[in-house]
Amino acid sequence: MLLLFLWTLRLVDGLNELFSAIAGIIPVKYNGSNVNIIESAVSNATVTNIFWCVFILAIGLLGLFTIAAIIKNMIVSNKNTVQIVGKFFLSLLGTMAMLSVVILGILIVNSTLSLVAEIFKLNTTTKLSSVLFDACVGDWLNGYSVSEIDVATLSVHDIFGDYNTAVFGIWPTGWKGNGMVNPNTFLYLPAFIASLALFIALFIAVINLAKRVYEIVFMYLVLPFSMSTIPLDDGARFKNWRETFISKLLLAYGSLFSVNIFVLLLPVISKMQISGISGFGNALFLLMMIVGGALVIPAGQSLFARLFGNADDMHVGGGLMSSLFYGSRMVTALTLGTTKKAMRGMFGLGRKIAGHARQGNKGKGLSGGNDSNKPQVPNFTYTYSTMGDGSGYDVGGNNENNT
């Protein structure tokens, strides 16, 4: 159990590093230099060329939308032509201005995100694995503490130490107490369940952040299209674009706050005890608090999306798990249905084979063989005749010619 716990903690640390890189908190390597993942994606030469091609296409669409707005105005007569033409130039110049705002906004958001990450580093214990391990230890031994170890590099022997043996030195009888923690007070099952819950929560958060990188580039490329509809819809499409883009930029803040709040509060919660209940009850209390805090990590993204935009598309956390759940249910149902049909077919085939075997044995018992003492069964032939009133009757005979 402890070995599985240590493996899961290493996965948690790996996901935490991926989280920081994909969120833009720490740089990534690109062509031998350290770059921010979002800034590098948006400023890529290919992406820039595609943006200008889209901008040229959007100018043509802008002209068509302006003509459509003029024709619509001729029918309803609620605006003058000068206002529509003014919106044409406003859209054209506004696209160039918004391009600068987008680039500047990405730079400001990434810089502020790194600053917030530095603000949360109030103590030396920054790894999630160390915080979670310390919460489940119970009692430290021999002067060790969580600040002096690296959980990712430890083995079970390093943590628990040696054990006493009996029966020719094979059967363990107890611990020698020369390890780092007390094996008798370590919370084995809560530790494993909590680490698994934290791994799933971080996995969902990292998927959302990876999705965010592609969505920001997507929003950047479709900016000219949203601006081209201003003469026709008075900026309704651009308003939707603006709200969605802001929510995507600020999405990483929700994850950053939720992860760091979990790291800050977990050492405090792990020292809390509920008086009047057993040790198992306190272990269950700690487990619930850890799992609840882990679930806040993907939920923090949705909270920030609701505060600064719309959260209609923020369903990766619940949607992914529910999709996996219902998908597994569907696969299970299909598998059981196929198995049921196959077993039914096998049973049907078995009944048919048994029926043919019984008929064959019956035929052999009546007329087969060379035993002259077997009774001979006369061959009757039946015909069906119809009376004049439509009723029928059977006529039997005792030979083949009788009708």
C-alpha cells in the first residue's frame, strides 16, 4: 500500500510540473531557448501569417456585411447610411487595435500569473507530494521532518526502516524503529485514496489548461471574423468573443489559486483532531478534507470563468468523468448483451442437437436393427377431406393405398 502511495505521489509531482508549464508559470524549451508556451504559440511565424490571411478574408466579409446592413436599413429605415459606413471603418481599424490589445493582454496575464505564483510560496514545502505525505505520516521518528526529505526519491525501506524477524529470519514480527516515520501510526488507506483523488483532480486541471492554450490561439485567429460583423449586428458577435477570450485568459488563475490554497490549508487541517471519536473517525475526517480540497482544483477554473466571463464550456472536469462513467456503462451493457445472445445461441444449438439425437434414437428403436422379434408398426396414411359445409375430417387407412 505504501509503495502504491509513493508511486502516486510521484505522478502528482509530475502533473504539478506539467500544470505550471502549461499554465505559463514556468517557461518551456523551444529551439534551445526558454519561452512561455502561450506567448510562443501566438507569436509563431506560421500563426502570424495565418492571422493576416484571415484578416484579408475578413475585410471581404466586412464589405459584404456592410452592404447587407445598408440594404436592411433601406427596408426598416432605422439608421442612416453614414452610421453604417462609419461602423465599416470602425471595424477595420478596431481589428488592428484589438490585435495590439490581445498581445498586450497575454503578456500582462502571464506576468501577473507568475507573480501570483511567487506570492503563494510562503514556506519551503512547495511540493504537493511532501504536503500530502506529511498529512498522512502520523508520527515522525529519529528527528526527521518533511522539510528534510524528498518523498519522490524515497523507498519503503528508507521510510519505515528495518523490521525484526523470527522463524529463521524470514517471518517479520515488528519494526525496529530506525526509519523516518512510525509504521504503526501511518494512515495507509487514507493516504492512498487521498493521493489518487489528488492525481485525478490535477489530471483534469492539466487537461483544461492544455485545452486553454489551443483555445487562446483559436480566439486570436478568429478575431477579424468577430469584428467584421459590427456593421450588421452592432457588435453582438464581438461582445461574445470578448467575454470568451477574457475567460480563457483568466482560466489559469482559478487553477493556480485552488492548488495553492490546497497546499496552504492541508498542513493546518492535518493537525486537527475531532475530540470524542476514535482514531478511525479522525482518519476518515482527514480523508474527507483532503478529497474535498482536491475537488476544488478543477472547480476553481469554473469559478473564475463564471466571475470573469461565461462558464458554459467549462465542463471538462465533470463532463470527462461522466463521459468515462457512461461510456464504461455502455461498453459493459454491450458486452453483457453480446454474451447473453451468444450463450442463448449456444443453449439453442445444444437443444437442437439433443433433439436430433433423441429423434435418431427413437427411429432406431422402432424400425432400425435386424431383430425380427421387434413389433412392426403399420404405415398409416392420412388425408384431409372437406365437406360441403366447409368442415373437414380425417380418413385413415392401414396401407399406403388407402385414401
